Amino acid sequence: MLTACNPMKDINDELDDKGTTYVKSIEYTLTDADYESLGGNVAKNHAFSGSDPATDYIPPFLKSKYPALTEGSVDKITYNFKNDYPDLTTYTAASKYTLTDADYASASTTIGVAKYFSPLNPADKYLPSILNSAITGASTGDVYVVSYMYSDVEPQESDIQDVTVYSYDFAEDLGDFTAYNVSGTQAWIWKSYSGDGYAYMTGYASGNQDNEDWLISPQIDLTGITNVTFNATQTAKYVNGKWDQLSFQVSTDFTTDPSAATWTTLTLQNMPTGSDWTFVNSGNVDLSAFDGQKIYIGIKYISNSSAAATWEVTDLAVKGQKIVTKSAKIIDPVAIEEFYTYNSGWKKPTNAYILTTPDYDSMGETSGKPGQYNNFSSSINPDDYLPQFLGIKFPYAQEGDVMNVIYKYYSSTTKTYGDQYSVVNGIWEKYDPVEVKTDQFILANTNEWVFDPTVKYTMLSSDYQIIVDYVKANIGTQYISSYGNNETYYGSNAYYSEFQISTSYFDSSFATWEDAVKEAIGKAFLPTKYPDAVAQVSGIDVNYGITFATYEGSMVNHVITFVCSKSGPSPTFTFVSIE
């Protein structure tokens, strides 16, 4: 049993037959068990990398695996190599810019009133100019995520336009709202649950505490706005009937101290139960008494020893109507985000795309689909959606095209992630950092396995042109054809990617076509192609195996081998063999 399981049995048997010298050529592919035996990141990733190179691990692995082999043995070993993943932080951590009312107004009168772009008024037409004015001091390579409103419905003339003067959903932070602590130790903060953000306040901390805290909006300009309304979405728990401790307020004279301002308490139509976490929209609250004025919205919280509710607020909006002469009635505009990068002006990069609300929605809005919360998660894998999405979004993408896709991913909190995709065989595929490599190692006279630095290369049309150009510059233009892509000194032809070996195609100073090719490759091609060639790596001579084509009635491939006999610059190469 033990003999049958010995992986060295065949080698040992051959060694017994041959004596103390045992040279063998082996081809081997590392297994999962092999990677795990090497430990560290190699075991974890089942791959080598730039920081864990194969040349550090494979020699001792081979020495252990093949202890009986002797000098001159060769192992072609196939393994996984993990490349560095593309760094997408330029996009995932890009600065943000959201268009203002003034930005829309600078585009055109109609867009200024509508405050959105449309198919006949595309953002691409206006954004470079808008960003040039809005973002000062930009440097080459700066990247911004630009957020703007868009509608498929073109602006139409109307006498009265419904407008949203101000809105904020607390999706990512408290935004322009400012928290003011009048008394107590608690304060308004931002929180999120299941990907949904909200403003949060509680006066409970190991018991009910005394507090007065405000969350106050920036100034809201209602100039030219009539029939103003307000609405907000909220929930609260542990209210114990003390709704007077939780209120929305309006002021026209607030400066920096909420206690010094005059506030009007708003009466909401719809209220939460006060005993669960169900969000309820207030419905529109009439603010027409403040038409045309500049106001502040205050969210006031009070707690004491008898009641300390927990309050969550989101989706706050102030709306109204505006009389216009040329404008658009806003119909279902959506927020769009796009990347713009600066290089002597602002342009959209062609290799980066950020998913927006309509994109997530297009992948499904029901439970368990990306559009439900406009993000991916551990249960909504982006890999299951993005290839098909890219195929639809970019139907004319060509083989090899690359796109860096930036998206939202929820895991405890919502974060920005990115993946790189490219078109492979007509299909968008996610970048795989792991590639399969095959390298050759040889057993040196030190009884150590060393990397075989042999260079293997197949000549292309541009390589034959190197020889043509060499002849033209160093031997004589009389050998160069009128087309400039073939010569009759060595017989190199870049047009057909071959050496023409009939006697009329190479100089009579060469006894055979082999002699002509030896000089062409050893003297003209290799020093030009590999100007920094080195003679040895780890004490091993560096050979160059060059595959080339010849033609004399038919095309035949050959391999010519040289050894680098002098390192670059200006390396020299010595002929070894031709097959």
C-alpha cells in the first residue's frame, strides 16, 4: 500500500536503472492542494502575485517534489497569477457637484425655468460651459460626479408652473441642515436602516433626558412663488401622546440662534402612530402666508424626564407655483449623475459610467431587485445584472472596449463600489485579475531550481519592417523596394510577414538563406527589439527562441535560437541553432 501511494516511485525506479544521474523534462500544473501547501496569500488566493512572485515559491516547491532529479532537468510549470485590480478610486471617490438654479438659468431661459434637461435640450450641450464657470481651479485629471435633473418630456409653454423650491431626503447625510443644541447633551444626527437614510433624534440615554434641539434648513427663497406648501415624511416612537414636543416650524427672521427667532408651528394633516417605525407623509401643509418671502424650516425636538421620543424625518419638501412667460411644466424629472473629467475643459470620459436611479429601476423595482432601493447587496449581486445592462446600454461596443462601472452597494451602510468590464467575444465580462501562466524552471549545477529566462517570440509584420529599416539605414537603399516594406539583402518582407528565401531575394554574399536569416535576426532584429537584453538571469544564460516564416513556393515556420552574449545597452547575440 505504501509503495503504491508513493508519488516518487516511478522516478526512483528510473533512478535505480540509470545510476546517480537522472535528468527529466516535466510539465506540471499546480493544484489547489499545492497552493495551500505554500501558505500565506498564495494559499488564500490560489495564485501568485507581484508581491508573492512565483520565482520565490516554485524553486523550493520543485526541490521538495522532485528530490531525485539532477542537473539539467526541466519543468514547465503552469500556475495562476493574480494581477493588481484596476484602481477605480478616481471614480469611486470623485468629488460631487450638483447643479444650482443659477446653473440651469445660465443654459437657457426655458431650462432656467424648468430646471431640468431634456432630449432636445441635452445636458452634454451645456455642462462643459456650466462646469467651467462653477468649478474654479480645476487641474488636469480632476474627476467630478455631476448631478442634474432630466426629463424625457420636453419643456412646454405654460402660464403657471408647479415647482419644487426646496427638497431634501436625508438619503446620505444631513445636507445643508444645521443642528442646534439649545439644552441637553443629545443632538440631531444622520442614520440609515436597510439603505434608507434619515435625520434622527432621541432624548433617551439610560433614561429620559432634558433636551431642546433644532435641525434648521438653509434659507429658502420664495421670491415669485405663490401657493406655497410644505410636506415631510416622519416616524416616531415612545411619544406617549406628547406630540407638542415634536414639531415643524417656519421662521422668516432666523439668523443663528433659534431661541431668538420668531417661529410658526405647522399643523400636519397626517401623523404617525407614535408607537412604531412606520413612516407617514404629512400631506401638503398650506404655507401661502409666506408666499414671496425667504423662510427657514425648523425641526424642533423637546424631551424631559416624563417623555423622550425617538424621531426620524426624511423627504422634506417646499413647493409652490410660479407665473412664467416661457417655461415648462415639470413632468417626472429624475436625478442623473454623470462623470466629467478636466483636461483643458470638461468632458465626459468614454470609459466610465455611474449607475443612476433609472438604471437600477430598469433592472427591476420589485422586492429583491436593484431598483427597490437603487443599490446592489449581498443578495442582489451586481455580477448577475451588469453584463446584460451594459449590453443594452452600449449596444455598439466593440471587442476590447473597456468600461469602469460605478454603483451603490449596501452592506450595513451604502457605499460606492466599482468594477471594470470589457467586451470579450461580443459579451461584457468583468475583469478577472487571475491569469494562467506557464514558465520554465531548470535544475542548475547548484542543485537548486532556477527560473529559465528563455525569451520566445513570433515575428510580426512590424518586426520584419525593423530589418527592412536596418538595411535601408546601414547597408543601402538599393536593396529597398519602391513600396519600402521589403528588401533583397536579407530577404525580409514586412508586407507578407516572411523571409523570401529564393536566391534572387537575398544577397549573393550569403552562401545560403540560413546565413542571411542568421545575420538579419542576430544583427538587425534582436538588438533593435531587445536593446536592454541581459546575458544571464540568476546565473542562467538567456536564450532567445524566435519563430519566423519563410517562403519559397509555400510558407514554412522555423525557430532560430540565439544566446545573449553581451548585455545591453548595445547587446550582442550569438547563434545557437535553427530548426
